[in-house]
Amino acid sequence: MITQGLGQGMSAGAMAELFSRQYPRYRERAYLYYRNEDLCRGIPSHGFDHHERVCFNSLNLALLMAGRGVSFESHFIISLIIASLFHDTGLTNVIGKMHGEEGARISLKFMEAEGVNEKIAGQVAEAIRYHDDKRYLEHHPPSSLASVVSVADDVDSFGYTGICRHIAISLKRGLDPESDRDQILINASLRHSNLQRVYGYMGEFARQQRERYLITERFFSGNRNPDRIRRREVIEMIRGWLLSEPDNLYSLTNRLAGIISDHKASFSDYLREELAANITAKNKYV
Ligand SMILES: [Fe+2]
Ligand SMILES: [Fe+2]
């Protein structure tokens, strides 16, 4: 699927161009499929907007590698789009951590209906199965679809976006996020270590993601009384927000406006800023 080396496959520019031609079509087809099959309904931490952010994160990673001389074949782009847009659909029926197998099954049904060739379908299903292994027992090369989609997913679990998503999915699983903090911190730490192991060589990207990981880590590890009070405020805000049956994370930003972040500005300003990157990417490609 992938050839590595200089001068083969597509340039970063050609990849971006191919993405901009393929993405609107697959996005539209996937969106309709979500609506027809009720995918991820009632799971706003993992709604269609999360899948879109992961798709743009995946593209960003692939473009960074292409800029460093890694060559991808053209069908890598289609695989990347479908794997990103379906990786968490398994949560529809399996709300636990091991939802990759179910997501692979759903993606295969979609790809069969769309006439996607078997080779691509197999690679997409493999990447979706792999993404929920947050212990990273299997090692895949940085340029593999499995590594790209898995780390692109992890990128969306850091920063203020990550804080809100960890809390929302914890509540959906019937857990108390405050008591579940150790598990959240272990999960975030494993994701971050894996990112640094696989993509640490891409200095600026790795540094930015470390900053975002530390925002999440500090929020959940803080033991001072003000930390606990603020965490409780955010958790209760998200609990109330879930009752309004939202379908994406953006609707949370207004509710969080009164909560002050680590950086002394409104928590929601930072969340909005992170989510805006997705909107900018979307405006570019859709
Ligand atoms: Fe997942
Ligand atoms: Fe995900």
C-alpha cells in the first residue's frame, strides 16, 4: 500500500489535491450512512464531528510525512478518509473500550455498499480494529494506515477537546469521571507515549501534541482544592449538557463560558479555538 523513499508516489501537494477531490463525496456518503443507520447517536463525544477532526488530523500527519520524503500511493487517501470517518462507529452498539471489531464490521458494510475494492476495505477494517488498542501491543510503521489513524484519534483526546471528551464518554459509560481519573490519566499517558514513540522524530508536531497532552494531564491530576472544584464544575456542566441530547462537541462551548481554564482565560475560549481548527479545515475541503 505504501512505498517509502524519495521520488516515488505522490507529493504532499498532490495528496492534498486528491483529498480535496475525494473528501466531499465520501463525507457526504458517510454522513448519510450515519443518519440512516443511527450511527453514534447519543454519543456526542464521538459524533460525526470527532470523526471529521480525526480525518483532518490523519491528513495532516500523512502530509507531514510526505513533506519528509515518505511516499504514499493514491488509494492511501481514500483508505484514510473512510477509516477516519468510521473508526468509532462501533460505539453505537459496543460502548466499551473494545469497539474496534464492531466498527470494522460497520465500515465493511458501508464499503460494500459503496463498491470499495476489497484490498482497500481490508486495510480500512484492520486500521479500525487496531485503533482501540490503547496499550499499543502491536507496532505498525509510522506511515501505515493503522498508525496514522490511531495517532490522529489520540490527538483529538488531548487539550481541552480531550478533557471534555474523556468526561463525556466516562459519563456515558455510567462512570464517575472524578473517581475514574486514574484510568483517564493512564489512557492519556499511553496515547502520548505512543505518539512520541512513533512520531517523535517530527519535532514540531510532537512538541505541540506534548503541550496539548499536558493540558489534559494537569486537569485530571490536579489535587489542590481549586483543581477539584473546577473539575467538578466542568463535570457537572457536561452532565447537564448530555441531557440536552447534543450531537456534537461545539454546542458545549457556550455552557463552559464561565469556567476559567489553566491559562486564566475562559475554558470555552480554548475549546472553541481547538474546534475552530476543524472548521477551518472543513471550509478548505468541503
Ligand atoms: Fe475508539
Ligand atoms: Fe476516536
